[in-house]
Amino acid sequence: MESEDQNPSGGGFFSAITSSVRIWGTAMHKSVNGLLGYEGLEVINPEGGTEDAEAEAKRGRWKQEDRDSYWKMMQKYIGSDVTSLVTLPVIIFEPMTMLQKMAELMEYCHLLDQADECQDPYMRLVYASSWFVSVYFAYQRTWKPFNPILGETYEMVNHNGITFLAEQVSHHPPMSAGHAENEHFTYDITSKLKTKFLGNSVEFYPVGRTRLTLKRDGVVLDLVPPPTKANNLIFGRMWADSHGEMILTNLTTGDKVVLYFQPCGWFGAGRYEVDGYVYNAAEEPKMLMTGKWNESMSCQPCDQGGEPLPGTELKEVWSAAATPENDKYALEEGDMSKAGSEKSRLEERQRAEKRNREAKGHQFTPRWFNITGEITPTPWGDLEVYEYNGRYTEHRAAIDSSNTVEEIDINTLEFNPWQYGNLSAE
């Protein structure tokens, strides 16, 4: 596989665009040592250059005193994978869990229905890859979702004809498994992130496996996504940028899509842009693709040099709707103090669960997903793969066929993903 900082193979249509973006370079970084006295602190304004970094550093969600103290605490973790090392302040979170975030990515799943119905093998990959690009639309909201409690589940029923289920299958390292299905496709994911903390930014490497099966022809697609970087975590306004290659491979035929996510350059040059090609098994370009991951994707047939075929036009295959809104109890209400204390209480309860489990010699077993024993390689490390065990389908069918309709006030329900009872009483 090509390295993540190369542009898609093939030339022609995008070669000049790609090279010009690289001349601009990535968004300018500037140390603001003179402003706050912190060495190595970088602030990036994606809409500007170097001259406004100090002004940008004063913006953002943090209060000055909180920002200063957190920066001093986090300095020792620079260069580390902070996935499980530190307790993060509630101010950087958005009011939803990672399981909900996974479900939100199904927003444009009608593209997968179209991929399954499409008889042209290259357009099929256009629709499927456009859906995988569309999931980045949700990443415009750069606040971090809450890590789910071990064993926590999330269910989304009958969204555009699909049912989605996700479960937190590991606490250290944090790992989630998800499954979605309708009459056209089956979607399975084992999700795990590797991070690198850089001071005022953090890089996220998707050490996961994503498989999509299109039911009509039994086509199996495998995804390798690009990394993502969240900038201005503490100083400045937080924003995200994905850069590098996304590769979607048809494991059945050998066809593939290679899309290059352009890095953000000076004054926003190249930001959000995605360009690339659909290739046949002989690695000949058949379809060019272009667009922005926050707006739309289009395609056009091309020749073996990557140039658009005469008499053809760009066809839009996906366009984004308004940014979705979300909520999460205390944080939704803006009560940061209460949200922070509740986060700490849940984290301590989870640690107590782990101590109790280890003392009793118990091992946590996910309810809806089984570990397969398969170890799959990724560009950023190996991954243990989980698979959907099918039991939830039976559970859901029993609920749907029941004649009893129970009305529940969700505000009276206690959050209860725990394996054990009241540990404080034991």
C-alpha cells in the first residue's frame, strides 16, 4: 500500500491541482512563546497565515486560567498515545458517546443502497466510497465524544430502513464494535484509535477494520481510512483536518478506489478537498472523483491517463445536509461542573468494576459481539477483530413482536451498564 502522504496514482486531471496544493504546504504553524511563555506551543489558524497565530491563541472555548493549568499538566505527555493515559476535562467533550457518533455516521446510508442496486462495478465503488467520505462531515464538530462504559450499548432502530447496534467491547484500550444491516448491505466495524499528543494538537490513527458487504452480488469491500488531526486543543479554536489516502478495495474483484484528502494549506487552501480515481483490478483508472468532504462528491468517466472522457460531465452523487445536532444531559444544559463530577463518578465506578472483576478472576464478555481470534494488520498496528453474533436480531424481534407497549420516562432511568451490583454495599 502506498504511504499516507502520497497522492493517488495516475496523473492527468488532478496532477496540477495536487502539486499546487503541496507548493502551498500545510497550514502554517507558529510558536506563541512570546505571548504565554510556553516553548513548543503551536497554534494554527486554518483561515490565515503566521501573522495571526497569537490572536488565534486567545480564542476558543477555554477560560484563561483553565487553559494555562491544563497545558502545564499535559506537557509531559507530548509524543505519547494519550488514549488511556489521562483524564480529560469535560470542556473538550461534546454531549454524546462514541457509540452514538458511530451511529451518526449512518446518516447518508442511502448511498450504500444505491451501490448495491448499481450494476456498473465502477459506479458501485463511487457510491460506496462517497458514503465513506460522507462520514467525515460529522467530524466538523471537533469536540470529543465521551468514551462509553465497558459493556455499554447503543441502538438505532429503523433509520432509513436500517438497524444499527454498537457495543463497547474493551476499556483499555478503548474499543467499540458496530453492526448495521438492511436488505441491501451489511456493515461491520471494529473501532480502535491510536493517538499521538503533540501539545496543542493530537493525531488520530484509525487502527480499525471496516467491512461492507453488498447483498445482491455478495461483494465485500474493505476500507483503510486516512488519519485525522485535531488542532488547537487548548489554545485557539479547535478544528480538524484529515489528510492522506483513503483506500476502498473490492475484495471480490480487485477493483479499488484511492482518494487523496488534501491537507489544509495557507488561508484554507485545499481544506476539505478530496480527489482520486476508481481503478479496475489492472490498476487502470476508470472513474475520476472530486469534491469536498464537508459538501459533496462528484464523478466522471476517464481514460487511462486519468483525463475526463469527451462528451461526459461531472455527476454529483452526494451532497451534505445541515450539520446534525446532538444532546447529552448535563453537558447539554451547559452545567460543566455537574457534567465533570458525573464523568469522574462514572470513571471511578468503572475502575471499581475492573478491580472487582480481577479479584474474582472474571473476564468481561461482550453481549452482542464475539472476539474472532483473527488479528488483522493495519497501517498503524494490529487489531483484534470482533464480529456480530446475531443474538441482538433475535432479541429485537422478540421485542417487536410483543403485544406489550411500555411507556418509559427516560429521565427516570438510571444509567446501568454495570456487570456487578452495588459495589459500595459489598
